[in-house]
Amino acid sequence: MAALHVSGVVLFACLVQGVLGGSCPSVINCGDLGNISFPFTDIRHRDCGMLVIHGCDDHEPGAQKTIKNSNKWFGIVKLEQFKITVKDDELRDFLLQRSCETFNHNYTFTVSSPLAKTSRLNHYVDVLKCRPALSAPPNNSVSNSAICRNETLYSLVDTDPSSSYSHLKGCTMVQLPTSFDVQFVDLDPNDPFKYVTHEIEIGIELSQNCSRCLYANGGQCRVDNTGMFYCDQGSFPLLHDTKIYQT
């Protein structure tokens, strides 16, 4: 199965290099990241991909490459054909400072378009922040009342997806990326920071239309000015947009 996956990635890379003509180069040099190709692109070829990397023109060793998602900037740690690892410097600073600000926001990276969508590859931990403290803590949780003044944190694992806890007055829930699959025994009531990471790993899933455009038709996956998918330099009946490729 692993060999099949690797072969698929190699085949896809070869197809992309061979078929993307016109205004889109087959590969783009992006400094320390090396050559990049669809679904990634640079700011000079914004229409040639769905994930635009900034800083590709800076070839100084160690020059930071960045990407914007939901009006937030992320540094790029690692890039593969169907996977990207980014870092959130704001979250890193909050973790170093052991700041309560860590638990004020969801830290995610998501993209959804007719070309592809992203899926998170990290493990996550749910943190419930309540003021005042709950009389009955949630199941599979540990609490900490020392980090955030006048508020109590509940770190949870194995959370029922249907339990948003939004009905609890004075409570907010956030999801934080972790560096490993946190189990209940890993939860530390004295240190809710230690399993949180500022690096986020994202997988990229091509839509069925985009996959067929690239593989079978030798075209370029594009989105028109109405937000609809079309295959440039290829023609085929548009299919219902479903997941076909996943890392």
C-alpha cells in the first residue's frame, strides 16, 4: 500500500510537470523550499494554484517563506506535494510566555475550493475555558484554575463531536494542535501547555474534477470569476465534486 501511494505521488508530479503549459510554469523555484508545483504556487502566478507562497523570490539561505490563511500569516516549515507544515509564531510566543492568550482562539489552517480542500493531520486537544468554574467537570478532563485569572481551564480528550459545550454559560471551547495523540493519562492539571505545539500539519485533497483534469485531460485546474471549477485546455463532463485523493 505504501509503495502504491509513493508511486501515485511520483506519477502525479510527472503529470503536472508535463501538462501545465500556457501561462503556468510546470515548476516554480521557491528558494529553500526547492521547486514547487500545483497545488502550490507563488505570488507571480497566483492563478496557477490554490495555495500561494510568499517569499519565493528570496533565495537567501534560511529566508522565511510564508502563506496567508483566513487573514493570518503562517511561516512554512516543510512542504511536500500533498502536505504542508506551517508554524504560528503568535501561538509560539504565547506558549513560551505561558500566556492565557493561548486558550482564546482556535488555531487551524483550512482551505476549501472547487480545486481541493485541506485536512488537518495534527492531533488536537479541546480546551474549555469557563468563568465561573463548573460544578461538575466534563468527562475525560482535567482542570486548572491557576493559568487564567478568574477562569478555569478544562483540557479534554475523547470529546463527543456532538458535545460542543456551547450551552454552558460562561464557557468557550477552543481546539489546539498537539505534537502527539494526547490521551487522558497525558493530561497534566499543572501544565496545560506542554502538549500544545505551534506547528500545524495540513494534508491536501484534490477534488475529483481537478484530479481528472490533471490526470486524464492534461489540463490546468482553474476557478472562474463566479467561483466555479473549469479545466483549462481540456474538456470533459463536469463531475460531482468529491474527494478522490488523500495523503
